[in-house]
Amino acid sequence: MTTEQRFKRLERQNAKMKAAVAGMAVVLAVVLLVGAGQDQDKPKVLEEVRARRFVVVDRSGDSRCELGVIIAETAMGDKVACPHISLFDSRKNKKVILALSEGSIPSLHFIHKEKHSRIHLGLHQNGLPFLHLNGKTTNGGMNIGLSEGNLPYLLISDSSCLVRACLELSKDESPKFIIFDKDGKVIFKAPE
């Protein structure tokens, strides 16, 4: 075989290899494009994400929503983990809290500019519902709920958190109204 024949054979082999590589590049490009198109149509969904806290931020990077677990202290001094969802306004103030408190009792708090709960909707430890309305401080307000006998009540408290008025239904479902002085003594009761 002459050098010229060898050279022509190498050129043919080189042309075949270039065609094969070009064909593989086209196939690879098609596979990548089809795969990319499918990823856009079907975003990947994770089965589970585990974290201690998630924070959703607005375009400015400010927290607007938080999902997490806070450690709270019980009346007995125990530390308990309380899951919560908190919503923030544009000034970074917490405005709404949905939480599970000690004993897995659900509660919903609405917060005004005083940074304390003005409206608190929840359940007592026994599972009966209540609605507590606070004034500008956490002291005083109005409490509406159901008693142990599943009967409605309304309590009005002063700024010292003392109940000053109570309206409720008795076990026989007759209404009862009581007014207390600042020392907790009954000054009016109807019916007597």
C-alpha cells in the first residue's frame, strides 16, 4: 500500500469519526433538551424536607412568614417545644401567630402595634373553646367561652386582671349576672 493510499484511507476514517462524533453530539443535545423540557413541566417534588425553621422573605429580604418551633416555659417551669406559624407585616412586626402550646392546645393570636396579643382564640386544656380580647396592655379585657357544663360565659376583667363582671348560663340554663368590686366581693347578682 502506498503512502497516498494510506493517506486517503486515514482521511475516510477521519471523516467517518467526525460524522459519528457529530451524530453523538446531536443525540446528546436532543436528550438534554428533552430532559430540560420535562424538568420545567414537572418540577421535582421532594417527599420530605426537615428543618427547625422555615422563613419566607419578601423581595426586600424581610421576613414575612415563619414556620418553626419555639421553646416556651410552662407555668410549672418546664420547657416545651411549641410549633408555630408567624406572619409579619412590612415593618417586621409579628401580627398573627398560629401555635400549638403546651399539651398540644391550638391557639390563634392577632397582635397590634403594642406587640402583645389583642385577640386570642384557643382551647382550654379540657378542649373547650374561648375567645380573649385584650386592651392596650395584656391586663384586662373580655373572655368569652364555654364552661365545663358546655354552657356559655362572658367575663370582663379590669387592668389588674380581676374579674369585675360575669354573665353565664347556670346548669338549668337560666342566665346569671354577677358584678364584683375591686376586692372581688359580689356587689350585684341577678337573680339573687
